[in-house]
Amino acid sequence: MLDIFEQLALAAGREVMRVFHAGCAVDRKSDSSPVTEADRESEKIILAGLRAAFPDIPCVAEEEAAAGIMPADLGDAFFLIDPLDGTKEFVNRRTDFTVNIALVRHGVPEIGVVFAPCTGRFFSGLPGRAESLELDGDYHIVGRRPITVRAGGTPLAVVASRSHNTPETDAFIRDLGTAEIVSVGSSLKFCLLAAAEADVYPRFGRTMEWDTAAGDAVLRAAGGMTRTLDGKPLAYGKRDQPTDSDFANPHFIASGRTGAGGGDHGH
């Protein structure tokens, strides 16, 4: 399954870069967030591939969800797809947008790939093994190396969002004391923790499950964890939430081996 995820992410990434270089119109969705031909074409490639290979596993994908297309029943396992995370980055010609594919089983993000086609960074994870993949100029995989989270040193390196910082995030970072801030867009934040390039990622803004599942799978495979503010592992497949829409995440803190995750904070 991971092999299929990797090949689909590469194919989708090629298409995303074709649109990136050609330029494209930016449309607005009902919630006024941007969507482009790149999002739509990438999602088509991924969904066609997953549905051909795994016809019995339901798919939840960002653009289908925006159009009201949702599986009636998620079952024990389902796919979460964000065909272009960081559309704002894409539209603004920044480089850290990503293609994301994940398998969630019993609420846990179990297998995931995150591919940043503009920079060529590619991460994959499944239980017990996370890897950084090396690509050649034609997007073929030419090498792999295992990655694991690090024990946080001082100062802690905090990954924060370029386009979504909040007062709560700033307060959290202040509470950590001396912290080095690494600013990067999209789901790469989880991957920097997984690859021992940063220590903690606090998120006090809104995210949806398809934004986080693939990166979270890579992080957990590398030995890290994403927890809600009450210290519980972030769960997936959230529907019929009393206070929020289907698949919306609460605030969370992702961490490597720092003990800076939710629940331990302030003790």
C-alpha cells in the first residue's frame, strides 16, 4: 500500500508542478479558501489510483468533501487525501506546498506520505518505519534513509505556521522559554519533527483531518506523537461533532521526544 501511495504522490506532484509552471486561475470555494486546477487534477490522479487498487476502502478527499461528496460509512479503515496542502503557498509562488495521502485505521493515522514537489522533499511512514526519500530530477526514487525523532535539546526548535499564527501559539512559544522558530508551510511541519529537524509543533488554529493525517502518520512512525490539549492522541474519523464540522481537528501539539506535547505542558 505504501508503494502505491508513493507512486500516486509522485504522479500527482508532477501534475501539480506542471500547473505551477504553466500558471493557473485561482477560484474561491464557498468558505472563500483558494482552489486551483492543481488541487483538482492532483486529487483526480490520487483518487483514481486508490479506488482502482483498493475499491473497498472509502476515500475522504478535500475537494470532494468541499463538493459534499462523502462516504456514508468510514468502516474500520479509510483514506484521507489532501491533494495540495498549502494552496496559499502555491498561489503565492512559495515552495512548501505538499501532496498528502494517508490511511487511517481505527482512528489512528497508520500509513502516510507527504511530498513537496517543488523542493523534492518526500517523507513516508508506516508503523515502526519512517523514511526520507531521495528523488532524481525526473521524480524517481533513488534512495531512502530511515528517520526518527530526536530528544529535544535547548533551545527547542518550534515549527510554526507562516500563514496561520495565533496569539495562543505565540503564548505557547513564550512559555517554552528560549525557542528557535522554524517557519514552514503545510504538513512539512510534522515531517521536520519526524526527521529530527525540529522538536514541537503547536497548532492553535483550525485544521482539517486531511491537512494533518499524512504528516501525523509519518511523525508517529518516527516515534513522535500528536496530542490534543488534554493530552490524548489526536483521533481521526471525527463526524457528528457537537461543536464543529465533520473531520475538523481541535487544537493540538505535535512533538518528537520532548515531553512538550499536550498534557505535559507546564509540569
